[in-house]
Amino acid sequence: MRFARSFAAALLCVSFAAGAADPSKVLHAAFTIAETSFDPVLAYDAASITIAEEISEPMLEYEYLARPVKLAPLTLERLPEVSDNGATYLCRVRKGIFFAPDPAFKGKPRELVAADYAYSLKRLLDPALRSPWMWILEGKLVGGDEVQAAAKKGGKLDYDAPLAGLEVVDRYTLRIRLKAPDYRFPYVLAMTATAAVARETVEAYGIDFGAHPVGTGPYLLKEYKRSSRIVLEANPGFRKLLFDEPVPSNRDDAVIARALRGKQLPQIGRIEVTVIEEQQPRWLAFLKGSVDYLQPFPINFVGELLDNGKLKPELAAKGVRHELLLRPNTWWAYFNMEDPVVGGYTPEKIALRRAIGMAFNVDEFIHVLYHDRAMPAQGPIPPDIAGYDSGHKTQAQVYDPAAARALLDRFGYRDRDGDGYRELPDGKPLTIEHWSRPTSAERQTDELWKKNMDAIGIRMVFKKDQTPELRKMARAGKVQMRQDGWNADYPDAENFMQNLYGPNVSQSNDSRFKLPEFDRLYEQAHNLPDSPERTRLYNRMTDIVIAYAPWKLTHHLLEDHVVQPWVVGYKAHPIRADIWKYLDIDRSQQR
């Protein structure tokens, strides 16, 4: 990203009024799920990541308007210098970037330096933190395995021990050495999980650092009520940052680029976020003007928003804007492969999972629950992602309850007591526990699952909890079955397949799928650039997923975004979450 930057000698002494952000301008946003943690290495859901990205900064980012997406330096002087065929990355941190003021700094300005990134990356390897993002570095850094093994043996990671894969060359230069070439590693350096944190603040707040994040980003956390309300204010010490991206060829995007050109970022002084899980209250809040945009739009009310795919005239007349985002995403229902009922790799266990998948009507699910704002998933990899093969067809979406019943009969899942529900092959009761959130939309999904499972004689019961707890339970292997999904962290198929990679169990692999053949193919693909050869490996991996059925693939969601007329510069990004620094409020348009 091309930015013009200048720096004051003592940024932390600059008053709030001296910055570009106007404290009287407030952006009101609504999250559909509760947050978990604002610690970059622990932020795992969309809500947490959105906040963490505004507070803490990785080395790289994606240009705001470039499509297809394009990496650019964020806190680096330029993109990393690559050598050793993609195994070594030299990163030069820009001078004059400072962390937001915090008591941990004892009243002194605290500059961002290379050692901060070395420390932050080491945190991803710390077994005590159990980061769900450990997979992005684990097994990759030269010397990383040894440091991690010592931490596991001694019960504590030695952050002062030298690590050959993270060499602090000088105050502003970090050399990252990988054990093997990784052509996608620059994407890792743009992920929230690799954002810089200061060791002083982490040690000062301890396990509660996730509720007291301190970073170098455009905003800082001002108020926080868990699972309810989050308030950010513009960072008074944020560096001078002027928008200077190229003007895109797309007409609408060009208008945004011209409006932003030369503007100092951020422009809005305060962000107020409320957690509104139910769809109707979110839509009503938007209609009342108390929420400035909805992303994604509540699907159950898409009929009130669109007419034949276009914004309704009465909304357009008010200046409301609509945008459709084809975000790279895939959704599925996963089975715990370590569970004694639905897990396992023997034929009868595979048959049970495949029968459950064959009995679930994805077309009805998309039509009724998503009002046709989704497309069936034929594999784990979504369209428009490097490694996706539009010509590779699978049998992922076969809906055939009759065949499902026959498959269950064949492998001994029969109704022995005549109550209408099948038992396990050994005669013990068969009950599937499906976990979901206590929202009206997910209750509708539960009803469809029950109807489909009743049709093949499988008893399914439903357990409820909030998203943060469900994610904790999943990582601990305590969820038998649940629906979940993944938005791309970077535009590559690897980012989706890593959710099934064996070593990622208790991180991103919630199904706890461990298959040596799949892992071998994943590792082979990891060492290749985007190519037909790599795509063929991903096709084979997709076939394995369909065959063993750790997931019942469901859909790729289409996102409708709706924006109030007074919000200036809004452009949904398919990867990055932190767009607030680009937005402005036109108070003359506010109702």
C-alpha cells in the first residue's frame, strides 16, 4: 500500500485534538457474536479479530481497495526482502511508530522495535497460551521446535533464549528463517495473530491482557463490558498516516479513493460496538439509525432489503447503500473424530457420518434458512481462492435419505426396540448431540436437522451455549457435533485445509481429524507454489474429506452489507477486518 507518512518527534505528547480523528464523530457497529479475547494470539472469532486489528498491528496489511487483494507494508518500511527461495524474510520496521500510552510504560514513550515482533511471534509457540493460531508457526521456524519442546518440558517458554528463526539484527530489523520455503508466509505477516504487543504490557496484565490490549494501531480500548459493549477511541499517539492508494478502475471504488486521497487516518474519533446476536433487533437498530452499518445483513430480513436482488426503492431513496461481498468462506457441520459414537475411521463409523450427511437437505437449508443467499459447498475450498478447482466435482452434496437408511441398515444401525430410532451395532442407544447457539436462527437450523434425522431414524438432541464457550469446548474435544465455518485469513486453499491437518488438533482442527495420508498431502502442498500440481494435491485431499466425512459440507455464504447514507468510504474487504480507520461520518446526512 502506498502511503505518505511523516512523524512527530514525540508522538505520545500530541494532544487528541491535534490528530485527524474528530472526537465528535461516532461510528455505531453491531456484532453478531460475542468476543473471546483481544489478545492477538488468542483472538479467534470475527468479533475479537475485528477489535484486535484496530488496536494491534502486524507487519503487513492488505490494500483497502485493491481487487484482487494485494499485500502492502503496514509497520514495515517496505515488503520483506525474500531470500533462500522463500525460506528467509528480512523485515525492516519503520522508525517512529509508538505504542499507545499505558501505565506499564511508566510514563515514557514506547517505540515499536524489531524485538517486539520477535517476542510476539514467540508467543504463538508458547504451549501455556494454547493459541488457536499456533499452526501458522509451529514446525516452521528454525529452532522453533527445540524452544517449544523445552517449554513443554520445563513448563514455561524462555522468551530470552535465542531462537535462530527469529534473529533481531538491529533495533529495527528482524530476520525470520524458516526450515523450508513457504510461498505463503507473507500472508502470515498480515494476520492479526502476528501483530506486535509489548512485553511490558503482557507481563503487567498477565492472563487478563486480552481485556487490556495495548498496541500501535489507530484505536485503543476505552470501555469494555464483556459480551455486551465495546468502545474504542482514536489513539492520540497514532502516527500521521495519509491515504495514498492508487485509484482503482472500478467506478464506485474510484470515488472512495478520490474522497480519501490525502486524508489523515483515522477520521472517526469513537467507535461504539454492541453485541446483538438476534437478527430482528439488529435490523430494527439499523432502521432506527442507531447502527451505522450491518455486516453481514440479517438473512431472515433480506426480503425487506432487496427486491429481485436490488435495494428496495424506499431504502435507496433514503440514501441507504447495499453491497454484496463474495467473501471466501466455507461452512460445515463437523464431527468429533475422537468421540466414541460419531468418531473413528472404521467402516461402520464412516458409514454413520456419511449417512447423517446424506440425510441433511442442504438445498432446503439454503433456501429456508438463508433465503438463497448462499451456494452449496462441493469441497472445503471456496471459489476465487488459489488452489480451488472449478472442474473438480465431488459427491459432497448428495441428498439421498433412502440411500442413507440403506447404509445404516448395512452397517448394523437398526431400530431394535421399535421406538422409531436406531441403536448402535452393539445394541446400545444411539443419540447424536448437536451443539449450537441459543439464537432463533440456529433454533431453526436445529429443527431442520431434527426433521432430517428423524426421517432416517437417528435421535438427535440439541445442546446450547454461547460462541466463546463452544469454541473452548471444541478445542478441548468436548463437542460431539456442531456447525461452524471459516472466513479466509489469507487468499489460499491452505488456509481452509489446515482446519483438517492432524497437528492442528486443539487449535483450528475442531473435528480432531487425524489421517496420515491427508497430513502427508497437506505437507507436500505446503512446500509448493500455487500450481496445477498443488491444485491436484488439494483435489485428492478434498476427496479424502468426502470419503471419511469428518465434515458435512454445507455452503459458501453470500454477504449482503447495508450502510447508512452518512457513512463515507465504506468498502467491504474479503480478507481484512480493520476498515474503520478508512471511514468517515458526514453529519449533515445524519437523521
